[in-house]
Amino acid sequence: MPIRAIAYYSTAVEGLPTDRLANLIGDAAAFNVQAGVTGVLLYDGERFLQYLEGPEDGVRVAYDRVCQSSSHGEIVELFRERVDKRHFPFWSMHCVTVRDRELETVASGDWSGASGVTRWDASDGALVRLRAAVAPDLPSTDPIALWRQG
């Protein structure tokens, strides 16, 4: 099944309450499980950067929900294409709080090759920057480490 991905950057509404953000993340996670969508959300207290991946229909509907949300505005789409694989297969919706500079670094990465064809894995590529921002939260793929966690 082809995997589609979308990444966007947006500005949170001023004074977004923590409980409202938590509810949004919980609702999105529940929806994404049903839609087969995975990904990650970066939040610096003022802005969001989200990367969604999954079946085309699921990603389209998830992104439509994002675009209709009243918790943010000024949405700038960074990337929308097919990708060669899932990069965050364990997260239906995972929010990582980052410093503003980290979010800017990811947003300014090279998204032109995010489909896996060109610069996605280059040192200035968006995937490298995104994975670096969420590295402490990434689940281990080492089978022994997974077994020990279990």
C-alpha cells in the first residue's frame, strides 16, 4: 500500500491552554489509529510542526481535520508526497515539546526530497532534523531493548 505524507507548520492561537492541547492530541491519536495514520507533532509553545504519514485517504482526512482546527492558524504546507516508508510507525500521534530554535531548524530543513528520492536523509534534510528533534522520545528498534522494555 502506498504511503502518503504531509508536513506543515502553523501558529498556535494565543494562550492555547495546556488541557485543550492535551484533548486535541488525544482526539487526534484516537482518529489516527482508526485511519492508519502515524506521525509526530512538534510544539514550541507558539508554533506547531506536524508530520503525518499513512494511507492516502487516512492522511487526507487527518489533514482536513488539522486545517479545520481552531487551535492554530497560518498553516504553511511544507511537504505532500508519497514516501517510501513510514518514519514514525509507532506513534499514532506523539507531541514533543521543543525549543523554538529546534522547531525552526526542522521547518527550514530541505523538504524537497522528503519522498526518499533525493535529500531527505542528507545532513540538512528534513527527516534528519525532525528525527534529531524527537530522538529522546523515539522507541528503540533493537529487539533486545524492546524485549527488556516489555
